[in-house]
Amino acid sequence: MNTSAPARAAGLALVALSLTACISVRTESGVRNADRQFERAYAEIDRIAGTRGGETRRPHRLYVLVHDAEEGELIRVSVPMWLVDAGLSLGADVSGHEHGRSAGDRYGLEWSAIKDLGRYGRGLLASVEEEKARVLVWLK
């Protein structure tokens, strides 16, 4: 089937709009202390981890909470797992070789270990705290 250029453009626009509706990014300025927001996130993660009941449930979304105390910014990101999986799969496929080294070697990534984040189930993935910045990543 041969589709016209306007039909392809409309389809591409529809895909792009669909993706933007799936990803949520919220930024708050003037947040010097984000302890309360991180406490809430940890409480949610504890609740999620406590509802497993011995089984690992596949997550539906990846959440990231970032606080830059120096800039006073709090950033919340939410991405559906199907999009995360697609991005990781694409990253693994196109990691390619540059100057004889794969992207995994260049950046110290083992794609096979991170390609399917959903296998870890719902709960905490990473927590990083430095003097002026905090990052929390979890699956729900």
C-alpha cells in the first residue's frame, strides 16, 4: 500500500502527540529543601514494595525525582515502561562501535543487565544523594 506524504506526516504527528501525552515532566523552581517531597516518594516506594505478596509484579511506569539545591529546582518525571523498554532496546541495538569500542564499553554499561528494567519489579531502582543534589528512581 502506497500512502501519500500528507498521510505519513499526519501519522507521524499523531505518534509524536501520543508520546508527549505519555511522558510527564514537572519542574518547580524556588525549592531549596525537598525533604518533604523525598519523604513522600520513599513512603510510596515502601508501600509499593510492601504490596508484592511474594510475587514480582511488572511495573507500568518509571518515576524520577531530582532536586538541585543549588539551582532550587525540583524535577519530577514519569514515563510509561513500554517507552522506557523501547528506548533501552533501541540503545542496545544502536550502541554500535566507534573507534573499535562499543557504547557499552565507552560508558561502562552492560546493556543486557539494564535492557529489561521491568524484571526487577515495582520499587526502588536507585537513590543518589550528594551535597547539593538528590536523585530517586523507582518503578510502579
